[in-house]
Amino acid sequence: MSEQPVTVVIAYRAQPGAVDAALRELNELAATVVATEPHCRGIRLYQDQADPTRILLHERWTDRASYLGPHMRTPHLTGFIDRAKDFLAGPPEIGFLHHPADEVVTPIGRVHSTLQRRADAPMQGFEGAPDARVQIYSPFVSALDGLEAGQDVILLTWLHEAQRDVLAVHPRDDFTRPLAGVFATRSPDRPNPIGLHRVELLAIDAGGSLHVRGLEAIDGTPILDIKPVLARSRDA
């Protein structure tokens, strides 16, 4: 069976004072990869409007092996890595989103939170989760039109640290309770680890930064979608 297409999410941090150089180098690298590597199906670059030193690349590849194999040995990438010490603050963080060929999901933003580890996060937002900031990437900011501070919304996230081969768990990690199928629980570990979070919008900044109350998703969690809570909805 052939490998599935994959989106590679690469989070860079530019050195203070070297943001323009980092953007120039990353744009040149992306253009070269798309033009010369047939297994790459497209690259988008996003800059965090609230923290311009944070730069993301979303790269679509035919399969993970092509990204990790031949791509890593190309002269344009090895040259970029050699020069990176002049404009990047350190190595990037790399994540993979796998999907069937006709079911590609592109993250629209990312969570910024004081919760740095999964072990630190409460199981539900109403169990003491901190306020957080959700940065929407610039191509999607216009889709926020109509949302207002004080409104409740549902955030759909990709729980990127989840285990996707888990089918049964002890609910709420309580080993005195019998195993249950993950579809009967809110466990983050599941075949498609999509998180569902009802939060209150505290403020919406012009650059697409949403300040929300009580979000249990950890720092760096990709945002897949935002939906309003309807007046007669039973969303929870």
C-alpha cells in the first residue's frame, strides 16, 4: 500500500533583527523546492502577526518518505541549513499531518498558551484551563468577520501529540473504570485526534489574534476551524 499524502508543518523562529533575512531565505527556499522537487505539491508561508519572529511553512508532499529522504539531501536545503545560523534562533519544530489524497485539511492557525506539556493540561476547559491566544494565519483573517468579543465559539483543533493507534481507554484515565471505545469518550488519543473546545472570545485583534477564556489545548496546537455556538445549540 502506497503512503498517504502528508502536510509538513515547520515552525521557525527568526533571530531578533533578522526577520527580513529569514523571510527572504524561506521564500527563496520554498520557491526552489516547488520548482525542482516533483513530490512537493505546494508550500505556504505564514508569519505570526503578534510575534513576527515566528514563521510557519505548510508543505504538501506526496508522502512522508519523499520529504524525509531525497528532499533532505538536496543542495538547496543543505545550503539553507548551513546559512540558517545567521538568521534563525535555532532548529525548527516539525510536525506531520497525514491524510488520504482527497481529504487534505489545512490548519488555519495555532494556539499560544502557558500550557507547554500535555501533562499540564486539564482534561476539559472548564476544569481550570487558562486563557490563551489563538493566532489565525493571515490568509484566513478575513473569515473572522462577524465574530465579536463576548461570543462563545467552538474551536476545532488537531491534537498533534495524540496517539492515533489507540481504540480503547479507561475514561478520564481512571483505571477503576472499565475500558471504553474512544468514540464513547473525550480522550485525545484516537484515530483522528480532533479536539472540540467551547471557549469565550475575550478580544479580537486586527491581526487575527483571538484572546479566549478557558482553553485546555497546549501551546502550538494547530487550529482546524472555528464555529459559532448557536443560540439553541446543545454544544458543550
